[in-house]
Amino acid sequence: MGALLSVVHTIAAAAGGAHVVKVRLSAIVPLVLACAAGWVGACGPGLFDGLTGGSKDAATEPSDALPPPPPVDAGCAHAYAPERPTVADGPDTAERVFAMERLRLDTGNQASSLPKPAGLDLDRRCTCPEESACARPDGGAVCDDPNGRDNQGANFIAQILPGVPGLRPTAIEDELRNGVYSVILRVSAWNGTADDPQVNVSLLLSPGLEGRLTDAGPRAPKFDGTDVWAVHPRSLQDGNALVGQSCSTPGVFCLPIYTTSSAYVRGDVLVAPFPVVPIAVGLESGSFELEIRSGTLVAALERSGGKLALVGEISGRVSSESLLASVTSFINPITKLPICPGDPSYETLKQTICALPDIPLDPTKDGTNQRCDAISNALGFRAPEAKVGAVIPPPSGTPACDGGTPKCD
């Protein structure tokens, strides 16, 4: 297990597919609200040092194909994904279904059973000493992590989490383990061995454990392969027509929107570039969607007692404006209203988020000195085996703000 995780943390994805990630990052909003309210401990001098300037770092139609790695630069060992194996494929085994049990969004020192997400070399350069992949909004730059890893988002979250008043460090993972939400991963066309040159992987959003709410109180998942997870209709083609039907029922065709046939397994590590990857993270403060583009899911296949689990990371590029638009789904705990333009908290969030971009959203613009308009990001996860259940929509979210899509000026 340790060796496999070591492999996962030394690999990375070159600019490939696009990932859509649904995330409830309630951890971020309270800190910014605290800053706006003047809590000194939440945002003292230097809170964002190294994230919003100081030194250098880094759409076309998304693709789920990984480009060939560029030449290794002198003095920099780039972190890339394992190459596709050249072995002959064997007969396929039955489909495997997994559901996320743990999720880590930060690189800080908070208590977690998962290692810090290392990030991937998204722009195929080691910024500092190499030039940045783009021009940052403030004219400054951000250096890559070791081996050219681009992970601005996770580093940002690591710095803000300790200053969030009253936030439990494990809050994000606790809601996942309580069955409030998950992400389902379906792996098919796999030969069951350590090397397979072609595998299919699809992902489904889950609004929670099926039958979680009982008369005796909420029921927690077991994460032993027997849990049945509801499926969000947004994850399926014509999903609204399938509401109330079970994806495990013969004759019910739950065709995923988020799928790739370009995945493979090498050395017991699954590599899956996606046009779109959905991830749901649930907390009580609200929810929002992020689009993580041009990234790759890389996960070790952990084998134990006849069961499998996926342990790895998803990395890619998050549009700064999509992140800004997403925060309007949160409720300001002071005003009890959505955080919309005009709210002082929104203006603080906007200033912070719009200063973070370190990479182009479109990987074809890497190295062209165009404006940085995305934030590199990596998240870690563990997903044991599970089962898919009925198609069930989630509860209604926060009403949308007026005035159209927020923009970074």
C-alpha cells in the first residue's frame, strides 16, 4: 500500500481532459467572512503570501486523451502520469463500483487519514526557474511545488483552514463518511490485472446513501462493499426521466455523462483522463460547482481481503470566475442571505479569488503569456467498493443571485 501511494504522489497528468467538480467548500467562506468582519486571527499579515504573488508559476473542446510528455528539462524531474502499458489486453472482468469515503482538499497539517494531495505537473514546466505558463493578474508569479507540481488551490485552502472560527478540521470528510454525499466511480472493461492498456471509467454524483434517513436517525455507510448510493440525475443522460428508478435494475439504462474509454492501468495504478469529472462535497453552509479542466484521475488499486479500493488524486484547472460564481450558493451566516454581489463578504471573496490564478484554463495557451484565468488544484480521495441505487435528486439549493454570472474584472 505504501509503495502504491508513493507511486501516486510522484506521478502527474499532462494537459488532457476536463474535470467538473461539484464542491461544497464551506471551509473557505467562513474565513473570508471572518476577514470581512475584522477577526484578526483569521486573516493576519502574510496569510496569502506565496499564493497571490512573489515568484513565478503557470478552451478548446475538452479531450480525454493524454498528450505525450514533453522532454525532461535539465534540473527538473517533471511529475507525469505513468504511460499506457504496451502489454496485450486480457479478458474483461465484471464491472467494479466504488464510492468515495474520504476526501482531502488541502496540503496543510489538519488531521486526516489521507496524505496531502501532491498535485500534478499540469503545464509541463517547472516554473521557477522556468517562465510561468501565463501572465498573472497582479503581475507577480507563483513557483511550482517540487517536480513542477501545480497545486495553487490546495495550498490556498491549507492556509485558510486554521483561521476559520469554529470549523472542525475533519468537517468535509465527516459529512462524506456520514453518507450525506459521495462520488461513485464505475470501472469496466478491466482485465483485473496490474496492467491493462484500455479501461472504461465513469463517475456519478451521489446525493447520499440510499435510505440514510430512518425513524431511528441517520444511518451511516459501512464502506464494506454493501452500501447502496443514490445517483444524482444530473450525472446521467436524460437523468430526470430516470428519477425513482434504480440503476441496478435490469433494463434500466443509467448512461453516465461523465465517462472515458481512454483510461488504463499500469503497475496497479489507474489513470483516467476525463472531459468531465463530478465530485460532490457536502457541508451545511451551501454548495457550489467547480469545473476542473484538463486534468486526470490517478489512483492506486488497493487490494485487501478480496476487496478493492481506489486511493489517489484528481488534478486539474479551476476557472477563477466559475469559483467566484459558485460562492453565491452560500448563505452569509451574519445576514442569513445568499452571498451575492453587493454583500461585503462577496467583495472580499472576489478580491481573494480573482488574485489566485496561476495557470491558463485552456492548456493550449500554456507558455503564450496570455492572462492566467484558472487555479491549479489537486484533491486526494479514497473510494472502497460500493453499489449504485436509485436516481434521486438532491434537496433544493440556495436561490440564485440576480445580475448574471460574476466576473473577475
